[in-house]
Amino acid sequence: MTTTPVWSVDPRTGKQREQVAVEATSREVDEAVRAAHAARGPLADAAVRAAFLRTAAALLDEAAAHVIEAADAETALGPGRLTGELARTTGQLRAFADAVDEGSYLDVRIDRADPSLSPPRPELRRYKVPLGVVAVYAASNFPLAFSVPGGDTASALAAGCPVVVKAHPDHPATSELCASLLRRAAVANGLPPEVVAVVHGFDAGLELIRHPLVAAAGFTGSIRGGRALFDAAAARPVPIPFHGELGSLNPVVVTPAAAAERAEEIGAGLAASVTLGVGQFCVKPGLVLVPDGADGDRLTGELTKALGETEPGVLLDHRMRENFVSGVRERAALPGVEAPVTPGSGGEHTVGAGYLTVRAEDLLGGGHDALLEECFGPVTVVVRYAGQGEAGAVLGRLGGNLSATLQLSAAETEGAPGPAAELIGQVTGLAGRIVVNGWPTGVAVAPAQHHGGPYPAATSHSTSVGGTAIERWLRPVAYQSVPDALLPAELREANPLNLPRRVTGG
């Protein structure tokens, strides 16, 4: 039987480091999914799940030096960035353990029987149950927080769903290392190690989404790849939920008053956000509306200075580097587009940061659709606009986004009706998270967080970050007039698990 090796590659040199695994065959994918499916029973104990997640976090922390070294060797993201990402990852695991202990994610609701109503109401008790095996498709740009031990995995396990991860080819060694730690944590808590599995290979990813025992999927990546998997999930004999986070332009609008008040500050902040992680964040600001005039010129002057002083950086792999260089070249060649700081090739293995600029009237005139598409890497497009009408027209050309940012003046933040309120209303229709006088890079892991948005930012209305991410892997079940002794423990009258619940009627 022919096997295809899976190599760990150093993005700083483009050279192979070591063979990590071989691509999974159809039979191996089937075995992994079936073993995960068989592990659902042991994973049903909430106390065990919570302990498992905390043990996984502890083991990752104990192996921090090794994990960070492995991830840096495969991604070139640097120890500083990866140290923070590991802390975020273990924090997510502990947060979901806390959510399991607290229990409100089950959304227990009880309606007492009331024969006096018209029509009469029977006794109804409702909660949520896990869907089953979840397929997770790891992201390239977060080898920890959106990969094997990341938020999709943590939330699925918290819901009681075993996980099979399709590892990203940019960090296979890191994926295997983290999977081994998660499996150790499972065994330490009396769970079968098969509650977490990893498979490698493009074909394995297709086999996974088509497997009849896979009940749902989570994806973070490109529009093209995510849409193909989304369509495959929908085309199954039994379609399944596909929660995909895809591309996003993350527009920024700078009002004239904000530019007059703090142009240089905004320009410097924009440069820092665009170049964070060498521009490889899904919430990087990719389109920035800056007013015409002297204040806008001061902003772009500071942006030019800051980006011009930015050292070239290494992207996650050489394919992404080639796509970035060619994507920038295509956009820069469009009529009316200028490059005050030319982004693109910074050397054989690196890229240079920069930005493109175009007038709103040219962008709206047609033929500039490429400027309205994400370009993964350290580049943004500055659109100079003449008035709020032009700015609104540009925003009207955009699809769904993960975030939208408004840079407002102090007076505009006081909340009086006016242009700022109108902008808030317009961008609320475009994005899942609205930022005012900040920058979208940096997605806090918090109960109120929403990391998603209208298509193509995401394929569902769910979030992949924050406490409510667990809801993706659950479905509601209502029990009508079922005797107490036959109800699940979560719904019994005595509330033996001490769960929060909503009760209607006496």
C-alpha cells in the first residue's frame, strides 16, 4: 500500500525538518471515527469531562517549553506570541471545564402542567444533549488556540462530543504533540484515549466530513476550503451542521472628526494591527476608510512611516507567501491604486509590510473587486472618501465580516443621534463584532464574545470563541408527561445535579 509522508517544514528556510506521520487512508479515518463514536458513553459524565479538560490544561502548561519550541519551529510565530497563545488555549480549556460544572449551557427549562390553560399545557421538560462525534479542521495561523487543543476541540469535549481533528499541514508535529497530551489527560481521568484523534491529509479531511458517524464539524480557514467542506456536509444523505469561520475583510471607518482629533495615533495603531503576527490574523483590518483632506493625509503619513520601518517577516508557509506576493501585485496593478509603502516580497523567505490606497469613487466605479477580498498577510487597503455618503456606499459593497471598527472622536462617542449612530447601525448589519476606538486584532475569550458574522465570515450564526461556542455541539430535546423516574437526571424534580433551570408555573 502506498503511503504519503507528512513532513514538518521550517517556514524560515522552506526545508523539511522531520517526517511526522503519513496521510490517513480511508480505512484509518473510519477507524478513528468509529473509536471516537464508541467513546461517547464514558464522556457523558460531566464531572469526568470537567476534570479531563483541567488535566489537559495542566499537561499543556507543564509541557509549555516543548510545545512552544515545536510550534515556533513549524510556524515562525515566535516564542512571545506562542507563549500568549498557549495561555489562551489552556485558559479556554479551564473556562469550558467551569462551564460544565456550572451547567447553564444545558439550558434546562421546565413548564409545569396547567390544565386550566386553553389549550391545556402538558408537563414539558427540556434540555440539550451532545450531537456525537465532531470533526475539527485546524487553522494554519493559530497552531494551538484554533488547532488540536483549541476552542473547537475544548467546546466539543465540554459538550460531551468526542473529537477527530484534521491536522493542518503547516504544524503536524505540534498537532501530534498536543494530541498526545490530550490523550494522556483522558486516560488519567478514566476516559478512553480515542475521545481525541488526529488524522492527516487532504483526502482524509474529505473522508471525515462524509463519514456517517460524524455529527457536526468546525472549521477555520479560507472561503474556498470552507465552502467546499460546507457543501460536502450539506450534500450528505444526512446533512450535518458545519460551523465554518471563513474569510473576512474587517473594515475600519475613520470619521473626519476622529482624524482631526488624533490622526497620528490612529495611523500608528492601524500599522500595529495590520502587522501583528505578520498580518496573519483572521481579524486583521483589511479595508480602511480614511477621509480626504489634511487630517486624512496626517493619518496616512503616520501609517507610511510605521509600515516603512517594519522589518520583513516570515509567513506560515511558502505557499501563503507566494499567494500574498501575487495577490498584492494583482491589486496594485488596478487603475487608480497606489502603493505608498509597497507590500510584497521581502526576500527569499520573507515578506514586507505595506499598504495600497485608492479613492472611493474609483473603487465604486467597478473593476476593483479584488480590493474587497481578503489578502492574507501584512497589507491593508486605504480608501479615501469625500463624505459619509461615499463611505456608506463602500460599506454597502461588502459581504459579511468577523468585525467592523469605527474610529470616532470624543464628541461622537457621547451617543447623541448623528452620523456615528448611523455608522453603528450600518456596520451592525455587516459584522459579528463591532469595535469602537480600538482594533479588531485580539479576540478576548469571554462569555459575551462573538467570533463569527454574516456569510462569508461564517457559515452559521454561532461563535467559535467564548462560552457560547459550546452551543454548536448540542441539540435540544423536550420530554412531555414523562414520569420522573424515567427522566434524565438533569431534568428530575429533585434536581440531583443542582443545575440552574427555568421553571414556569406552580
